[in-house]
Amino acid sequence: MRANLRQGDIITAFDGRPITSPQLFALAVGEKSRGMAATLSVWRGGKDLRIDVTLGEQRPVTPKVIPVKELQSRALGLTLEPLSSVVWNEIGSAALRSGAYVVSVRPASPADQSGLQKGDVILGVGGEAIGMPSDVANSLQRAEHDKVTVVPVLVARGGSDYYVALQLGS
């Protein structure tokens, strides 16, 4: 799907169908064929927008996992490690010099439900740049302290950057 989307856009509907999770979005897109037109409802900068798109084909991404673990958040189901030259070689991107590498995501956890995947590199949490796993922990602690229940997480995956909404609490 090619669209005039920008980093930070939040997709709220696909062809009039409300989108409340990455899974619902994937299902809605999967029901259409390549080359078909669709309309996205997007929240951008406090405004609702309608964007016409034509569906394309996504190239599959196979993440590689390194067994070293620095930070593990049992509540979120996420295990992270710092980027290193070994990780750069594994993910095939020397351009990424900072961030937190996602080593594993526990099935059915908040991290899994948000769409985070092993092999992702977390670049930002709640609008704050991430240089290492401890930055993720600090940003999430600040969000929880501020009683934020959903935080936007910027990830690099397969040569593109994506936002996912990570549920912290109720």
C-alpha cells in the first residue's frame, strides 16, 4: 500500500471500518487484493484526514535474533539489548547507530498485541529518542508515572520506520 502517510500518523479507519489494533488493520488490508483502491482515515496533528490509497505488496522481513539480554520487562513481554556491530550485521543496517534491539516478544503480551516483533529496533518512545534499552525503561516509567495508558513507540523494521501503540495499563 502506498499512501501519503507521515511518521506519527494514526490510522483510525480503513474503508470506513474502525481500526483499533494492528491486527484489525492487517485483517482489513488482507481482505483486499493488490491494486485495489481504499480510503484511510488518519489522525494527523489533531485533525482527521481521509487519504486514498492503492494497495501494493509488502516484502517479507525475516528478523534475526541475538541471545544476549540486557533489559527484560516481564509485564510488557519484551526483551531488549543494545545495538552493537554484531546486531548491525544481523539486521543488515549500518545506518542504525542507536536504539534498542528487540530480542524477543512474549506471545499474547502487551508488546505482542501492539505489533512489536523480534528484530525490531526501537527508536523512540512517547516522542523521546532512544539510544539504548535503559532509555526505553526510563521513558516507559515516566509514562506510567504520568498515568499514560498507551504510548507511541517508533520502530525500525525492514528498512522502514513504523509507529505502534503500546498498552501500558488500564
